[in-house]
Amino acid sequence: MMKTVAVVGSFDTKEIENRYLVERIKEYGCKVYLVDTGVLADSAIIADVTAREVAHAGGAGLSELREEKDREKSLAVMARGAAVMVRKAFDQNIIDAVIAMGGGQGTYTAAHVMRVLPVGFPKVLVSTIATSMYDQQQFEGINDTMVINPLVDVSGNNSILCMIMERAAAAIVGMVQHFKESNLDVRPKIGITMWGVTTQCVTEVQRILEENGYEVLVFHATGLGGRVMEDLAREGKLQGVVDITLAELGNQITGGSFAKCDYRCEMAGRMGIPQVIVPGGLDMIKCVPPENIPEKFKNREKYMHNSNLLFVRSDIRDNIRMGKELARKLNTAVGITTVVLPLRGISAIDKENEVFFNLDSDQALFDTLRKELKPEVSLVEYDMHINDSAFAQKVAHLMLMALNNNKQRRK
């Protein structure tokens, strides 16, 4: 059957550009499903989902938006409505992929759409702010969207924009026409979080789990990685979680430079997925750019990871707060949950003769977890460093035991 690509765009102000994109998609062998997010005027393009329907789904009437001429409100309503309508089309198996293009406003709307679609669903976004260091927040949560910089504005079909649109069309059509589901790894999947400072531990855990028949998905805990792992857990695509690197949670609590992720360390627990938690990386608070380090951190121990990335050491007060928040989240888990404490350090630079070595700060974290965790959450302690091979082996075997116990529960 011919596949269908949803094209999301403001067909009033970007009519000729979207017509060109639509024709290329059809030329390459797919049908289109048009979602109009334009507010200013009716378009000559006949959409499958009209701007009025989008506005209604977003909580307002199109006539109301046109009369009020409130640009910010209109943008929010149409972005919200487009996400609702595209997700509905996905749920009803109407569409097989989605593509959009635009500048700041078009990217804002498209990002809302991409966020509600699962990992693995083909998504392409042509965005003029793709490489802007100031607008990256707009791309948060779009998962595996392919983002293409058009080099020129989406304003008139000049030779460069047409070239980019042709390639974007070819990309989205290729994704839906040539991807084979049979190539997917069918082994049960375990999610693990990693940073450079926890790599030795993660690599050893990964090896053991793979030897036992699991596919291991390693997520770089930079703000996006942890969020993707949480989303996959929510979607039921993970059979277990080994959360070894919690810096995304810690930085949110301490005021470090990480994208907001309120639901970090929650989804596996909510879904009843077996999880093993190690407080790796809670010694490190990210400061970007390094020259703008907050005043409250200026007297801390510092570690320059690279020229653009500075870390400062968490202190006793930080670690108490992080311990309480982590315990609060884990105490809500309905599945098997085990917390594992490496008593000799929680990162590669938190060990003897390294810059962040501070057993007092670590002890404050450990003591808080001991006090705050409910009895239903297992707490295991080893007089080892997080990157000791023996510690990694303990973590891996605890995960295997949790997975086995979970199977027995379900029988």
C-alpha cells in the first residue's frame, strides 16, 4: 500500500513552499495528509485537517484568533491543536510519517507535533534555527526527528530552498518506503544511562546483560538521553532500567545547566518496570557557558571537562536535597526497585587523588537515602567505587535477579 506523509504547515503564508514540498513527496511515491496551521487567512490549499479544526483542537475558534490578533496566543493554540490532530491521525493509522518546515514559529509548532509521536515514527523538520545556539530549547523532546537546516529562510522557492525541500522529501519518503521492521532487534530491552565519568561501570554492566540475552540501550545523560529513556519506559518499550547516571535529576535540583525534565527517575517506577538505581554523577553540577558560572558556585571545586563545559562539585546541602528528591520519586514505584550505593565514590573524578573526591558530601547523600527510602525499596551498599569492575558485576546481577523475580510475579 502507498504510504502517507503528514505535512504540517501554515498554508496561508507558506503556500508556494508547501505546494512544492507536497509535489516532491507525491513524485517520490507517497500520499500526503495536509494539516493547516495558518491563522491569518484562508488558503487555496485544501487541507485534510483545516486551520479551523486545528484551532478548535487547540482550545479556541479560528475567528476568535483572527479578531484578537494575539500572535503569542495564536501560536500556542495552533501548536497545541496540531499536536492533537496529528497524534489522532497516528492513533487511527492514517499517517506513516510527518514533515514540517519553518522559522521560529514554524519550528515551535512542528516541535509540538514531533513531541507527541513515538520513537521510531519517521519525522523530518526543516528549520532555519537548526544550528542556532540561542533557540535549541525549541527542539527539546522531539526524540528522533531528523532536523535539516535550509540555509536560507523559508520564503520563496529559490534554488537553495528547493534543493533542501527535495532532499527533505526524499528523506521522509525513504524512511517510510525502505525501512524494514524485520531488521529490528527483538531481544528484550534494558535502558542504561551513561556519562564519561560512569562509562567503565556501564560498559561492564552492558556486557553482562548482553551475554544474558538482552539488548542494551545506552542513553547519554545530557538532558535529552534521560528523557528519551523515560519516554520509552512510559511507552512500554523497555523491560528493565539500570539508571547509573542521575546528573540530569541532580542538576535540575541544584540549578545546573540542564534542560528541564521533571519526570526523570519516574517512568519505570510508574510502569512497574524493574529498575536498579545508582546515584552516579550526583557529584557534578554542569555550568554552561563556563564563563557565566553562578555566584553560588564560584568557591566550589571545579572540573573543566572541555573548553565549553565546566562542572562544579555538589556540596552536603545539595546532596541532601538530591537524596530526598530521588527517594520521593522512587518511593512511588510499583515495580521492583533496588538502589545500589558505591561507598567509595560516585564518578570517575570522585575518588582518591581526584578533584571531586569528598566522602563527606557523598555520605550526606547516602545517609539521606537510607533515611528517606521506604522499606519496599531495596537498598544495597558496597564498599567499592562506581567504576570498579566488581561493583558493575553486582549491579548487573541485581538487574538480572529483578528481571527474573518480575517474571515469577507475572506467572
